[in-house]
Amino acid sequence: MRDEKAKILENTLIAADTFRMVLQSSLCEDLKAGQFVNLLVPGFTLRRPISVSSFDKEAEEYTLLYKVLGEGTKKMSEMKAGDTVQVIGPLGNGFPIETAESVLLIGGGAGTGPLVQLAKELKEAGCRKIRVVLGFPTKADIYGVEEFSALGIRTHISTDDGTYGFHGNAVELIRAEGLTAEMAYTCGPKRMMQAVEGLFDRGYISLDIRMACGMGACMGCVVKDKADPDKYYRVCKEGPVFRIGQVDY
Ligand SMILES: Cc1cc2nc3c(=O)[nH]c(=O)nc-3n(C[C@H](O)[C@H](O)[C@H](O)COP(=O)(O)OP(=O)(O)OC[C@H]3O[C@@H](n4cnc5c(N)ncnc54)[C@H](O)[C@@H]3O)c2cc1C
Ligand code: FES
């Protein structure tokens, strides 16, 4: 884990209130798919955790895809290429890359980002059938399709209001289209991931819950083990990735 200044190479609007920020710094060399970084946004004491969507270790470049929700992410969206930002990372455990013939990646809104590097690594690991399902509130919110198609992976899109793709949510799309796979990886809203856990026995979820220190020190992000009520995990340290069925959240 490093605490360093990263150079902002790009920070562009890619969908409604959604930005792609490309950073360059040396922590990139230690990154694994599904890990996150903590950004120090000027004017805020608590850092903002954002998943790394993809990275290029040779160029020391890593990409964050983020949605403007409040003041911190708004300030992030105003940063310009050429500026620097203080970043701690890599943080969290990341996604285990497992061998499977077929895998379904299911992202909801801001949960889309971390699935990009995961898809790339699953492909490199020899997974032959990778399909991606992404759910968004409306057409203007859609992003990520280009990133997956650049990897030659088909994306199924749902929108809650039916303005694009399947009318409904990502889990309803999976059911309606009869999509099956040996295992699933999912990141997105809690209710979506809980529904995915109802459909798949094998796979991983990536939790996005409010964090304070982001480094395992404050116990502000604990979740309980499902089987053992005395066992707790810090989402920022032992997570954010957990096995399907492992935790209560
Ligand atoms: C491990 C991890 C990875 C993340 N990765 C991404 C990512 O790749 N892309 C992305 O867009 N966002 C991601 N987030 C969420 C992101 O950290 C928050 O959106 C951001 O911190 C909000 O800061 P803010 O100052 O703009 O909003 P605040 O002013 O802090 O909050 C604005 C509103 O957003 C809600 N909120 C704040 N934090 C979260 C959160 N973590 N989850 C749900 N609601 C929240 C608040 O309750 C409030 O309603 C991630 C969070 C975690 C914990
Ligand atoms: S946010 Fe402090 S321990 Fe996880």
C-alpha cells in the first residue's frame, strides 16, 4: 500500500453525472482486479473510496469510473487533466480469478467499474464464455459497454424505465433471458447483489458500503459472517470482495 501523488491524465464525462478518471502513479504496479484506491479530495478530511476499473501496469495508468453523488465526487469531477491528487492504494482484497467455463458478470450502476479488469483477467485465464449484464436507472446513465466490447464481450443492458434494452432490473433480465453460468461475480446496489446470491451458489460479491478510514483501523465498515455470528469482517480490509453466501449485509 502506498500513499502518493497521482497525476490526472483524463477526467471526462462519459454518462449522466458519471466520469472516467485516468491516473498515473507507481501504486499501479501492485494493483489486482477488484481493489480500490482512496482519494484525498481537497477540502475533505475523509478520503473517497473508488474501485479501480482497469489498469495498464507498463504505463503505470489506472482508470476509475465514478458517479457524482455528493460534494466529494462533485469536487473530483471538477479536477482537470494535469492536476495531481493524493491517493492511497491498492486497498482491499480484490477478486479471485477462478477457472470456469462460463461466467456471468453483473453490475448495477456505479458497480460496473471493477468488472472491466475482472473480465480481462478471466479472459486471459481461459474462461471461454463471459457475459456481462449491466443495470441502470435510465438510458442516459449507461456506461461501460465500450470497455467490454473492446474485450470482445457481449453486454446485456437493462434500464428501470425501459428507455434502453430490457425493461426492468439486471436480475429480472437474467431471469427473462434465461442466462446461466457456472459462476457469477457481482457489484452494485445491495438489493441487486442479494438477488444475485439467490440465483448463484458459486461466485463473488463486491460490497460498496460507507467507509471512514478505508484501511482497517476504525472498524467503521464491519459486516457479519453468515454462518458464525461472532465472526466479523472489515469490508475495507478483508473485503470488499466476499464469497457468495459468506456475509450478512
Ligand atoms: C470499496 C468501494 C468502492 C467504490 N467504488 C466506486 C466506484 O468505482 N465508482 C463510484 O461511482 N463509486 C464508488 N464507490 C462509492 C463512492 O465511494 C461514493 O459514492 C463516494 O464516496 C461519495 O462521496 P461524496 O462526497 O460525493 O458523497 P457524500 O456527500 O459522502 O454522500 C452523498 C450521498 O451518497 C451516499 N453515499 C456515500 N457513500 C456511499 C457509498 N459508499 N455507497 C452508497 N452510497 C453512498 C450518501 O449516503 C449520500 O446519500 C465505492 C465505495 C466503496 C466503499
Ligand atoms: S473503514 Fe475503517 S476499518 Fe474499514
